[in-house]
Amino acid sequence: MASQAARPSRRSTEEIRTLILDAAHQLFDTQGYAATTTSQIARRAQVSERLLFTNFGSKAQLFEATVVAPFSEWIASYMQSWDIDEPGGHEESIRRFVVGFFDLARRNRKILLSMIAAIDHESGGLHGAALAIRRQIADGLGRMQRLVATASSDVAGLDPPASIAVAAGAVLAAAVLDEWLSPAEGNRPDDDQLVQELTLMLNYGILRRPTNAPAQNAGT
């Protein structure tokens, strides 16, 4: 008797969620949030729209997961690999922060701009998700602040909350708002130049402080 054709293997929940997240990221990035529909995402992911809603509930929740997942993964990976005794010490840790965070923000540039715009529009369908994303990003940077406070006690006058806020803000602005920061005409710095300049500025600004720098958290 002829053998029956093998049935396709059943996809795991994790695989399905990954397919949906990848498809959503591609469409949100190219079309924007408003122009992207859940049916388009489902078709791109090759899953049913019902399965999409089973896993993520709504388009806004899917957008939130699209932004939060890669950011949370990067924060966890960066903190796990932190080691001030590695070659380069603090300087290498700062370089890895700049390279990793810049790349993450650059790859999610349009999505982050959509999120920033949604925060000030309370009537929009993305407002709640944007606020949730902002909280989770702030929580992730807060965990990094605590790590820096513990591992960098030898850096004179370091204020970890302020240092992380300034470092993250500078990298985020360079990666996401670069078109606002460079003249319309003339040579615009490429990504490698921006990363190099950010790394130099943060290394010298954080690690080359004067020996009489104010005490940590002075004035608070």
C-alpha cells in the first residue's frame, strides 16, 4: 500500500510568535503603524488572522511587542556580558553600549518615531501602547543604571542615572533624529562616523573627568 504523504509538522507557539513579530516589524517599518493592517501582517507571516489575535490580542499590543522584545533582549544581553575586567575595561563597555544601542535604534527608527508621535495623541489607538513601551524602556535603562552604579564605583564623580540618561539620549537622537541634526546640504556623517564620535565623547566625558569632580549625586 502506498505510504501516505507526510503531514507538515505542527509549528510551535514560539515559532508562530516569531513569524508574526518579524512580519509586523517589516510592515510597521516600511508602511507605518496606521497604514498597516493585521490582515497584511498575517499574510506576511503566513498565519491566520485569528492566530495573530490569539497571540497578541490587538494591533496595538503587537506593535508594543515589536518594539519591546528586541530592546529587552538587547538590555539582557548587554548586562549579562558586562565585565569591567575584560580587555579595555570601562572603555570597551561604553563602546559596546554605543554600538549595540545605536544599531537597535537605527533598525527600529521609523517604529520609534511612530511611538514618540503617539505619546502626545491621547485619542490615537497607539497611545496606550506607546506609554507602555516608554515605561518598559525606562525600566530597562533603570536596571542598567543600577549595574553601572555597582561596577563603576572607581570612576570619580559618576552619577549613574544622569550618565545613562545622557548616553542613551545622545545615541537615540543620533540614530533616530539624524535627519534633523545634519544640514540638508553638504556631507552627512555615516553610521560609522556617528558611532565613533559618540564612543569618543562618552568615553572621554565619563572616564576622563577631573579628579576634583563633584561627588556622586551632589546637589540632590
